[in-house]
Amino acid sequence: MNVDLNSRPRLAAGCRMGENNNQRVLLMPERALRLNGPSLEIVSRCDGKHSVSQIIGELQLLYSKAEPHKVEQDILGYLDLLQKERALDFEP
Amino acid sequence: MPNAAQHPLALVAELTHRCPLHCVYCSNPLELQSRANELSTEAWSRVFKEAAEAGVLQADFTGGEPLARPDIVELIRNARAAGLYVSLITSGIPLDEAKLEALVQVGLDHFQLSFQGAREETANDISGTKSHQQKLRVLQWIKRYRIGLTLNFVIHRRNIDELEEMLAIVEDSHPGCVEFASVQYYGWAFANREKLLPTRQQLDYCVERLKRAEEELQGKTRVVFVVPDYYARFPKPCVGGWGRKLMLITPNGDALPCHAAPIIPGLKFENVKNRSLREIWEDSEAFQKFRGEDWMQEPCKSCDRREQDFGGCRCQAMLLAGDAAATDPVCSLAPQRPKVDAILAQINESQLGVPGERGSANQLAKPEWLYRPNPA
């Protein structure tokens, strides 16, 4: 799937953030994903307000020591994975 | 203590064994618990708190039919308040629009609706009741809400040829996930096994068709197919490994490592009325029994796959090999595998009419089902 840079991802129905023993998790039907560092930064911006390019921009600032193109590729890869898991809807 | 216990991640709350359906493959035990012995609202609510404190993230409300509990709305509210993600695994009966609204309002996260077929006649025959039309109504009502939705089609020889119609129901209702869950052979399904096992031909078609469905539905609906254990080469990692991830609480409060565990002779289960969930998880005899690898026999003991499938299912080993510590007999490496092959050979070689004709199994006369009754 190609992620549209102008679309605004938000958590799909049945998916929400949770926490247990100070570990943030993405809760989904039948499964859960641990969120740490970059994955937490990405998922917490999937709010239907941030566009994909905004998320990329903000994380490139946050991880300014990393190569910007690499940050972009990692984010697109992770969003693609979450989409395949049906954890995200992309609003136009 | 054989192995340090990680904390449990999922709580399966069997709220009741009562159910308006009488499915011929029900996974409940043959000896059903009565309403009089069910845990109270308060006891369940304490269990939810203890579960969250022990590290559990998700609670699956199941049964029987969880909606048969008059306090279901309160139970969902209390489980959410305890911090759990709540799934309702239901037949959609008894449910009306107002009740559904109430379930969503108190924070139900995920609604999993079971289907016994795609055609009314098949579905009603399998469930022993007129239930199919109500399920289709529930699917329409639920479109109003932004809530997780999974459709669960329970698959076997009598309905596997309705795949195309099942997929049409999926297309129409846009669930986040659809599961085509093959019947596994425990409890009532074990009793009806010869009437339920699909043929290899049916199964091969199903696998191939669902692969296409997965592509067609990508990004819309996740497609999950659960193969019948008997046709698998290697066993499933049953319950994610004994005492590793999951706790099941029966209607009367017994804590089980797996829903079928009571068939294993000599296992003693502790009750949530007497001890905390964490204590039961960490050191009850039943949870320790097959935790880790110390109990394993060959070929599991030295097998490379032992950390992937944990030797398969203890209850299946009990049922088919008569020894709960044996390698799951569905495993192609198991000494007892020929028993499973003999069962499959009987299904594939006898009674099934014209080779090459997928629908042949369904042209047989209606079977004499052993229906699951409703407990008092």
C-alpha cells in the first residue's frame, strides 16, 4: 500500500492506547502492540489531525541526529504495517 | 517451581454457560455449570481489578452467551474501569438496539459476532435454533457505532462450501476482521467429530479462496483462517503456551490455563473466591503443571520447534493419546500421528460421493447431531 502523505491517520475502530505497568500499548481486537520511543511518538500522533507529512516533519525534528530520509522511510513502513493490521484509518 | 511465570496478558471470562444456541461444536465442557453457581457481579468485578493489577491487558467476555447475564452492561463498565480492553464474544442473542447502545455507551471495545453459516437453513440447523436472521439485524445496527467488529464464521464440513456467501456478508458489513475458524475437536465437537470434519478437498479450496479474499480485502478487513488441527503438519501453540499468557475463569470462578483443561485427570483448579488471581497464576498446581519444558517427552523435549508451539495442546494429547504430557498427536512428528491420519482417511475415503465435486458432502442426509443443551 502507498501511504498518502496528505492523509491524516487515526486509530481504527476498536483500537486505542492503553497502559499497564508503565508500558504504553496499542490495544487492538485480539492483540496488543508495545509502544516504545519512536513507535509511541508515531501512534500518539495518529489522531486524525496530523497529516502523514506533519508526523514525518515532527519526528525528523525529534530525532534530528538521524538521517531525515531514513526517518521518513521508517515512519512510512510502520504506518503501512499498522494499516495491514487494520489499526489505522486514513482520513483524506 | 519449574519456570518463572511471566504475567498473564489475557483474561477469558466465561461469564455463564447458559446460551440460547445449542451449537453442535460448542467448546464448553459436556458438564455445563448452572446459573445458581455463577459468580456474582461483585466477584467478577474484583476479578477484573485483580487481572489488571496482575498485568492483564484484555478481557474476552464469553460463555455460553455472555448477553445471558442480566448484569452484562455493569460487568463491561467495571472491566473498563479496571483498565481492561473488553471484547464481547457473542451470538448476538438476546440483543436489541437499546441494549447494544448501552454496551457501547459503557465502553465496549470490540464486538465479535459468531456465525454458524451463511444460509439460514444451515446456520439454524447447526445452532439448533432460529438465530441467523437476528445476527444479520445486529450487523445492521452495529454500523451506527465506531466500535471494533469481528465476524467469526465457525467452519466445518457442513458449511465450508458457503464460503462465497460468507464473504458477501463480510463485504456488506465492513468488519475490521473476519475469522474463518475451523472447528477444533474438544467437548461437543469431539462428540460430533465424524459429522464435522471437512474433507481435504474442501479445505484446499478454502485455503486458496481465502488467500484471494485476503488480497481483495486488504486495508479493509483482516482475514484470519484457522486450519483444523487434524489437517495441520505442526500443532498450534495452544493458549500461547500453558500458563504463559492466558487465564480462563469459568462461570463459578475456577481458574483454568485452558478451557478444556478439566478433561485432564488429576488437575486441581483453584477458585477466584479463595485466592487472588496473581497467586493462582504464579503458583497454583494447575498453572504450573505444563508450564515451561520440564514436563515434555520426546520428540518435543529435543525439538527445535518446542519454543514455537510448546508441544501443542495438552487437552488434545489427552483426548487422542490418553496422555496429557504426550506430544500433541496432530504433530507430524508425534508417535500418535497415525491415529489422526486414520480419522482423516475415514473422512476422505468413505461416504463422500463423487470425487472432484466440492458440494458432495452437503448432499448427504441431515446428520443426527448431539446438540448442546442449555443448563439450568
